[in-house]
Amino acid sequence: MKAITYRRYGGPEVLEYGEAREPKVGPDSVLVKVRAAAVNPVDWKARAGYLDSVLEAVFPVIPGWDVAGVVERTGPAVTEFAAGDEVIGYVREDFLSRGTFAEYAAAPLRTLARKPRNLTFTQAAGIPLAGLTAYQTLVKVLEVAEGDTVLVHAAAGGVGSMAIQLARHLGARVIGTASERNHEYLRQLGAEPITYGDGLRDRVRTLAPGGVHAVFDTVGGEALTESVPLLAPGGRLASIADQAVVALGGRYVFVRPDPNDLQDLTDIAERGALGVEVSSVFPLEKTADAHRLNEEGHTRGKIVVTVG
């Protein structure tokens, strides 16, 4: 099969396009014919070796954790899916080797759910990692409820844009930080936009004089520390970007595969409450260019690689 691989850690230049062995399918897994795979910051961070202390790399590594595709065949213990089913997945294992930037990907059942019928494969590929991150943070950590006011940092990005939509679905009011050029986009998603940087506290207090009930940080650093005084009494703080949040009384969140959570996202998308903004699309052989663009850090929505 055709795939993207890297044989050593490094920059985008280590990514190679060529032939790779089709993955074996275990008893509790399915083989997915990949139609699209989204690019996430963790992809290039893993490729650069930043995750080496926690994830063993079995070279050559096929990168990628997000996938949308069609079940080609199933393992002998699988009853949940059949050949021809359209699926999405956050296909993260406890090592780096068998990723989704390939014609086929082996996906454990715990990583999969049914693809939203109202989304294209390109759109649906953007849901798993970003959607699960937003969903698990908002629902399971911040426990956002109807009537809450939520501050979302970097709200125009892949996770931030999902967080706005899901928080609105939960009945919350959302204030989102973004550059001026993305303010109209945030309004379309249902958020009240503000610029980040100097004066952030005053801008948030103008909109929420009594403070916010929850802060969802996707940036870390100054954005995180500036958020603490903006919390209302009993307010909750979570970050997916900076473990210093723990010392500030909040929670650090690292997304995990969960088929039930992923199916919830599919259901929400099919009700029209969750969409995916695809900013750029690359063919599989141009994955290195997709990585370069993602590393720039100014993406609105998702960057997606299509296969076939």
C-alpha cells in the first residue's frame, strides 16, 4: 500500500511517500480503507521526537491518529462493524508505528465510531482528536452546563472551534479569543470574540463582569495564567497545552480514545450542532506540506490529507 513514513525523528523533510506493508488486523480490530486523515499538532510533535519519553517509536513510523474511511474487513471477534461501514476514528495506540496517513489503517474497536452521515469524509476526518478533546474537557472535566459562561482560548483552531460548538450545544455562553481576522468566524459558530494579548482581562470583564464559570485553555503560558483571575467563585480551569495548570488549581487534559464519546460526537454532528471547517486539503503524497502548514500554528479549523 502507499503510505507516508519516517525512519527517524526530524522535521517535515523526514517524511517519505512510498510503499509500506499493509497492517495486520487483530481479533478486536478492523482494517479501514482510509479516505481522509486530519493533521494535528501532535503529529509533527511526535515526528520531531517530542513524545519519545512516553511513546515507543517502532520505525518506520506511519504518522497520523485521525481517520475517516470505510471498513475493508474485520477481525474475528468484531461484531460492531462490517465491511462497507463508514467510520471515523482516533486511532491512537501506545506506540508510534501504525498510523493513518496511508491507504489502509488497522484500528482497534476502542478507537472507532460510525461516521456522521451528513459530513463528507474530508470533513469527518477532522472530528476525532479535536472533537474528543473538546468533548472530554467540556463534559467530563469542566462539567459545563446550561447557563455557564465559558472562555475558550485560540477558539478558531481545530479544538477551539469544536469547543465553541459543543459548549453552545450544552447551553453555555462562549467567549472566544482569536485574532481579529477570525472574529466573524467565531460569531458564526456562536461565540463572542475578543482579541488575545495585552488587555485580555479587561476585555473579558467587560463581557462577563462577574467572571466566567469555566476556562478552556488550548495555548498555555500567559493565556493560562491571565485566565485565573477571570474565574467566578467556584470556576473551573482546564488546559490541554500546559501542565502548569495543575499548580493553578486546574486540570491538565490529554485526550483518550473512547468509542462512546466518539459516537456522541457523530450524533451531535448529525443533529446539525457540530460542523468542521476544513481550511486546507492535501493529497497523501503532499503530507509534508500539510505538516509544515500545521506547524505555523495559525490554522482556522482543520488541515486534512485525502487518500485515493
